[in-house]
Amino acid sequence: MTGTNQNVPNIVTELDPIFRPKSVAVVGASNTPGKWGFNILNRILVGGYGGNIFPLHPAAGEIQGLKAYKRLSDIPTQVDLVVLAVPALQVPDVLRQCVEEQVGGALVITAGFAETSADGVELQSEIVKIARDGGIRFIGPNCLGIWSSAVRLSIAGTATRQGSIAFVSQSGAFGASLITLAEAKGYGLSKFISSGNQADLNVADYLEYLAEDDDTKVIVLYIEGVPEGRRFLDMARKVSRIKPIVLYKAGRTSIGGRAVRSHTASMMVEDAVFEGVCAQAGLVRVYDTNRLFDTAAALASAPLPKGPNVGIISMTGGNAVVCSDTCAYLGLEVPELDENTKDHFSENVLAEHAPRPSNPIDLAGDFSTPLLHARCAEALAELDYIHGLIVTPPSLNRTRGGDDKITIEAVSRIAAIPGRYGKPVLALGRQSADDQVATILRDAGIPLYQSPEDGAYAMKALVSYATFQSPGD
């Protein structure tokens, strides 16, 4: 906990009971599979959370092997986090109990508030007043839950692969689907927050909290609306100086805006205005949700480039052309190599049948010499006018009769380049997340992208964020 005056709440002391709770109560817990109250409690149990867990149900008894309680006041110890999975009309009474029992924070899963009707708007205003008058912060309503790696608390699905990316999503189910995609690529999370209607806590609060979270290196946002727009801008600008923020903004068109109003009661923000906000605040905006975590993975681990010049090494000509085209389209430079370097590559590095190198460097399908990849990457990294590399690493393939030990040596040499030269390296390949090549690269902080476009977009994000961090350079 931070802060010079312990009597004045700060965001860490307010939200630690939610993200690092020592005890969790589930109101509306159930023994019936398929019900929200069953799923939530089961996720907490299966996810490996080690704190005290208290199911609550009017009939009490035993729920999923745990002693149940009728009301919060029946629980014999202090409760940090209360999860509400009860009908919307019951939420105000439960929040009043939270105030009376001085719980640390709440998570309102329940839907049926401002996203539904005028009555829902009124009900949402009521629960906000109860919480604020009582000094309690809550997530939601109309949300899926959270995942916190610090205490292995999983309320929004099964426990994810642990990592250094925090993900705040205004859509619960869609956010969960993006996590599934991220896990398949080998990316891990420190936190997942399904923010829902953002009636109390909103994205600006989460940014402020995550800026202080040692488990988080980069923050990913999927947002549909921005409550407290001025505060969001100020907080985003402040946090971006500390950690990168990657963002996808839904509701860019009038039709999309209509959809988000019915989804999370969010108001549309003119996209041109929002684009200006991103530029001012140093936000890395993406326009393809598939690239959210690809971009975050690079920003979480790669050193920032000192300029826009990219060196590209590809096993095939087509891959090289597409990667170069995409880099140029994004405003990156792919400088031609100087004549001395071309001579060095032709005479000492490349195969005899390879074309004279320029940039990109085409390895001409030389699958039999894995160390060629490493020698080329190291030679490019030594050039002062190359600021970052996009490289196709060798792959393990015993059907070609190659020596996997040599392949591993080559990949390990590529993996050492960021630390040795202080330049980012991004890899292109079709290896699975659990492939040994992918694992070596990932452990060294080098993401592996399946398309040349994805690699180029990730490099552009690194250059953009580096420019924001050092605008005068």
C-alpha cells in the first residue's frame, strides 16, 4: 500500500481488496451446474485461489463442499471481496450489507441495469449512491468478472497463462474469447478485468491502479465508451509515460455506436476526436482485435528502437515482399544496405545461389543451414542504421534430416540479440506456442508472429511508443 496519509484512500488501498483479496464471498452461490452462482464459485475453487471462500445462499447448508451462510453478517471473519450473482433488484440490499459489514470491495456480475431500460438506469444510480455513501468501490454491473494472477483468483473463466499483460475489457464474453486467442499464441496475463457498465469503477481507475501494479508491464484495453473523458485523457497520458497502453475502441461508426449503447449503455465518441485523444495520450491504437495482444507482447518485452529503420530477414521472397510492403505502408523505413555490407553478406554469409542482398534479405529457401539465420541477424544488428529486426528463425524439422542441436543454437543466438545490441527483434513463423523454437524466443522476450503483416504492425507500435517516450530525439 502507498500514500503518505493513511486516512485518505488511494487507488491501491481501494482496489487491492478486489485484486488481492484474502477472502471472497459469493452471494447467490449454487450447487446447480449452469447457474451463474455455480460457475463463479467453481471457477474460484478450480483456479487455485488460496484465501478463504464463503458461499452465501438464503437456504444456507453446504455449497460445492463449503459451509454456506445466509447473510454477510453471519460470516465470522472479515470479507475483502463480495461477488454478487443475484437478480438485479436484490443488488441494492446486498450492497447495503457490504457497507454494514465494511467489506473491502464488490464485483457485481448481475445484468439488468442501465444497459436495459429507464428503470435499469434508475436502479444503477441507486447502487452507485449506496456504494459511494458507504465508501465501497465495485466493478460492474453487467460484467463477467476478473482474473488476478497475484492470488490466482479466477472469476471470469478458468485460470489463464500467467504473464505481464493486464487486459481491461468492457465486453466480458468477447474479452474472454480474445484471451483464448492470446493463450493459443503463448501470451500470458497478469490481470483480466471485465468492466461492464462502469457504474462506479471505470477505465481511468483501472489505469491508475495498473500503473502501480508490479506484475503488469503493458495494459490492453477494449473499450466501448469512456466515462469521465477528461480524467481518462489525463490518466492515460500519465500512465503511458510509465507503461504502454494498447487500445481497441469499438463503436467507431454510427451503427457500432448504436450497438454499444444497447450492450453496455456507453455513449459513442466521435472517432476523429478519439484518434486525437490517443495521439495526445501516447496510446497505441489498433484497429484489429487480433493484433491487441500481438502488439502488447512486443511492448511488454522488447527494447524500444532508436529509430524507424527495420532490417528484414526472410526464408522466402514472398514473405520478404509482404513484410517490406507493410512496413513501408506504416511509415517504417527498410533502408538498402551499404555496399560493404552487401559484399560481406555475399562473400561470407549467404548461400551461393542467394540473390545479392539488399534489405530485405532473402535466404532463398536455404533450410539446410540453420546458423545462416543467426549470422544474418547478428550482422544486421551490428549496423548503426538498423534500429530493429524482423526475422524468420529456423524451425525444427527432422524430416529434412537436419540437426536440431544446430537449430537450437541458431535460435538461441537470435534470442540473445536484444540483450546484446539493445535492439528489438520480432520473429515470423508458424510454430505453435509450445514449440521449442517459440519457447526459446518467448523466454528471451521475442514474440513470434504468424504473418509478416503482424510483425510489421508490432514493430510500428514499438517505434510509435518510442517516439512518444522521446519526442525530442
